[in-house]
Amino acid sequence: MSRRPKIRLTLIDRKGPCGCHRGHKVGDSFDFDTERGKLCPMAMHVAFPYIDILRYGGNIPNQPEGTAVFCCPDVDTINVFKIEKVED
């Protein structure tokens, strides 16, 4: 049985006028399997479909293979995250 690839989420930009209410800053990185509880629940809600697609062999249109970029839904913050499938 093959192992699922690891998933890393990294905060790469902030577009909104306010800081993150959860305290995330550009450059923060999270391992999905061991640190997902540290990630803002609103961002995780948006990230999960992308994670599922990447982890199980799919790709996101107009994104480099094994990656996805998405924004958190907080209009005052608009943190931009990058998801990467990490192959061992």
C-alpha cells in the first residue's frame, strides 16, 4: 500500500488591510498531517478540497503540478496560502 504524500501549507502573501485574527504571518508554514490544528479554521475550510485533490493524484487547473494557491475567506485579511504536495 502506498503512503499518502505529505502536504505543506505556507502563507505567501496578505492582501487585506488588517492582520490575521489568528496571528498568522507571511512565511508561516504548516504540515497538514501534524499541524493542521494550528491553521485558522476558516482557511482550512477553503484549503481542504485542494488538499484532497492534490493528495489523491489530481491537479489544479492553471497551477504548477502538485501545488495550489488559495485565499482565506476573511475579506479584512485575505491571507494567500500555497499548498504543496511533498514527495519523500
